Amino acid sequence: EVQLQASGGGWVQAGGSLTLSCASSGFNFDDYSLGWFRQFPGKEREFVAAIRSSGGGTSYADSVKGRFTISGDNTKNVMYLQMNSLKPEDTGVYCCALDPRRKILSRMSYANEYDYWGQGTQVTVSS
């Protein structure tokens, strides 16, 4: 059974930093993609960033480019999201998701193509 567990959320003042982790287990896919999405109360889920398990291709939402960095450690099956220069509008529940197929970069933001989702971790940025 595929399991994804996000952690590392918390409260931070604007301009601060947080690092989220997503631990994954229960699968043996050769090539897959992992993504971060966030959801704000009353709004649609929003793409944040994604990474391919091999080749290291990454994709970012325009709103986080230059501030967030996604990375992965395949030996530990953990994905990270380093978030710097946080803004109040970054507040939300951050979830990690897995697509067991190799994705082209232009499709990494498509939430409906991710088959597995973990529970989210709350990020709150105060002004």
C-alpha cells in the first residue's frame, strides 16, 4: 500500500522559512513524480512544485519560483520543500502526492494525474 506522510508545517512570521518533508513507502515504481500542492479554505487545490524521481526534473508554480526549492532523497524515500521568504498568502494545508508514471514537466501541475495523496501539513504565515 502506497503511503505518503507530510510533515514540517507550523507557524512562521512573514519572511521566515520552513522545510516540509514527505516520507513515502509501499511502492516500487521505476520512475515516478512527486508533487506538493496546497489548499486554502474555500479555494481549489493549487500546484506548488514537483520533482521526478530520476533525472531530477523539477517544476514550480510562478508564485513560488525563486523562494521555494523542491528536492528528493531516493535512498530515504523522502521529498523536501524548502520554503524561504514566506508570505501570508502561502498559508494553507500542504499535501504531497505521487504519480507512478514519468511525467513531462509541462504536466507536473495537473493534480488529477496524481494517483496517491498523503495527509496535509498546515503552514501558517503571519504578517
